[in-house]
Amino acid sequence: MDEAASPKPAEFRQVMVGLGLAMLLSALDQTIVVTAMPTIGQELGDPQNLPLIVTSYLVAATAVTPLYGKFADVYGRRHVLAAGLIIFIFGSVACALASTMGLLAAARFLQGLGGGGLISLAQTVIADLVTPRERGRYQTYFAAVFATSSIAGPVLGGFFAQYLHWSLIFWINAPLGLAALYVINLRLKLLPQRRHPHHIDYFGASLLVIASGALVLALGRLGGRFPWISAPILGLFGLSAVFWGVFIWRTWTFDEPLIPTRLFKLNIMRDAVISSALGLGAFVGLSVVMPIYFEGVIGLNPRDCGLALIPLMIATVIGAACSGRIMAYRAHYKIMPVLGLLSAALAAFFLAWRLETLSFLGLNILLAISTFGVGAMLPIATVSVQNAVDMRDLGTATAAMQFFRQLGTAALVALFGVLALGGGRADLLDSPQDKAALIPAMIGAYRGVFFAIGLCLAFSCVFLAKMEERPLRGAPH
């Protein structure tokens, strides 16, 4: 481990700005593309393959996340984070210059190879610099980054596509990425750089890339081009199952696998991963399906749909801020997020029960209660895992947790999409003359969506309550 002087407050603030920019790049890129997709499809003349520009990024980003964690433990956080930013910037430029849908999908894959590790690496750097007791406070800033990307992404994407040019949604990553790269490279070299001798299991990494990539492609139905019960999708699920089986065998038989078995043996790791995957999947699922409800049932325009999501996003940040602050002062830091998740589950079940009788204000209040509970859970789960593992496994454990969160989120978003738009409801959305049939059908469908979200939040609460509450390292206030 290369030691350096302890960070001064001004240096630490600059590091936080650089890490926040890095996380914003990854989070924003998953939201800014959505509203520009129709324009991109028209200009490139290939609208039927539009979902591939989302799926290709998701496949690459999900698959490489654990590898970034291992590289960070071996080669140091700064070098690996810089490499991820550089790949992401090059991928963004390639996206902006793409002239066909195939080239854009390939460039998005390259972009995902860089963006897949930015979030977990930023969290690992903070874990290097502050004690677990203080770490929850900084998770609040990261929650604010995600909320900002969720609100600003669709607005910016729509603005660029409508008034300027869709390529700007990728060009904007270049100055932001270079700024993050400059700050991180300048300041992190002055701070402690932790390296641990590890063997990189490239064969295991290849197995994980194929297994997770096939699963994400199947969950996305190859960009939405095939039904669930079809030979390509069933073949992808089968391929994924085979490679997951080989990966698990490799993990339990190899001396130093990509994700060490000692992490799987930690009850805290298992409980935190399941709780956060279910909770985050419910949150992302809400942010994806609620605009469809706002537009199709309530009658909001696309701009107002984005504004209607603001209470949902703000509640997440407030929940993360509250639980993050409590961690620094309370020995029993799980009480508030457990109660928050319980309230969130009850709010979702109430939405499923009384959806058609709720006012717009009542709907938003219940949605805010649901996302407040998720926000309160996320920093507790992350910091608890980081507090439980050895320093040599810090990057690997953080990346592994982010990896399984992304997989769980992809699965749940696919499920909520089927519940919301299956059974021909997507066709009703495209037919204004069927408005009378659309609203009852959508309300009935969203009853199922909210019931499923309530189940996810309830199980997230159970696993968080079950998770061991270890004393946090670091002097209490």
C-alpha cells in the first residue's frame, strides 16, 4: 500500500467533486438517451433496432463491474478509475459520430465497458478515505447524483434532440469526463493509494461476462424484438444458466476466483445484496413505468411527466440523507431504514388496493413514501458490506454488490414492464381512439405493478432487518 498524507478539507472536497462527476456520467448516460431515442431512430433510419442502444450499454456495464473491483484492488483505485473514464469518453465520442444504428450500438457497448465501473469505484475511493461511521454521510451526495441524473437526463435528452442535435447527448460527456479525469488524477495521487496482491481470474471473468450478458439480453428480449416464449430468448436463458453454473463451479474450486468465496460466506453480504437489489429494482422500476401511467392515464405531456417524478426522486435523497446522518451518531443504525422500508411496502400495497380512487396528490405522496424507504436503505446496505470485509477485498466487495444490484434491477424492470405494457396495452397507448379502453386497462395493470413493488419492498425490509448490525469502525461522535 502506498501511503500519502491525509487529505486536507479543500483537497477532499475536490476529490468529492471529481467522484461525483464520474458517477454522474454513468448515471446520466442511462437516462439521457431515453427521450432522444425516437429522434435517433428517425435520423438513422432504423427505429426497429432502437432498444439495442440501451441493451448494448447495459450488457457491457453489468458484465465488467466485478472486474473493475478486482483491478482496483490490484492496481490501485486512481489508475483503474482513470482508465474507465478514458474508455467512457472515447465511447461517447464514437456514439456522437455514429452514422448507423449498428455503429451506435457498438459504440454504446464500448461506452458501457468504461461506465460499468465508475459508480462502484467512486464508492470504493470514499471507503478508502473515511471510516464506515462517517461514510453514510457521503452516500447522501451520491444519492443526490442519482436523483439529479434521473430528473435532468430525460429533460436534457429531449431538449437536445428537439432543439439542437441528438449527438449532443454524447458530446456533453467529453467535457464532463475530462473535468472528472483532471480532478481525480490531480488529487488522488496525493491521497492514500491502496493496492493488494491478487490473482486476476480472467477465465472466471469471461464466464461471468457471458453469463450476465446473455441474461441481460434475454431480460431485454434482445432489444424488445422477440416475445418471452421464443427460441432466441429461451436459448439465451439456457446459455446464461450453463455459464452461471460453470462460473459457480469455478468460484468454489479455484484458489482465487473473481468474487472470493469468503464474501459469499458473509451473511451481511448476502442480506445486504438481496435487500438493496430488491429495493433499488423497485425504485428504478417506478421511475421507468410511472411516466407511462402519468401520460396514459392522467394525461400529462412528456415535460410534465418529468416534473411529476421530482417528488419521487427528492424523497430518495432525503431518505439517504437521514439514514446516512444517523449512521454517524447511532449504534442501532438499522431502525430508521427498516421502518422506512416497512412504510414503503405498505404504501405500495395501498396503491395497489385503492389506485383508482386516489387523487394526483395522494398518488405522489404514496410514491414519495415508497422511495423514501429505498433511499434510507441504500447507504446502510453499502456501508455495512464495506464495514464487514477486509481492506484487501474492499474494491471487489463494492463492485460485486453493484453488479448484483444491476442484475436484480434489470430483472425487476423487465418484470414491471411486462406487467405494465403486456397483454396488448402497449398497442392501446399508440391508438388515441382507444382512450376509453386504455384507462381501465392501465389501472388494472398498475394494480399488479404496485403489488409486485410492494412485495419487493417487503422482502427488502425483511433482509435488511435480518442483516447483522455490526459496530461501525471509526470513533463515534
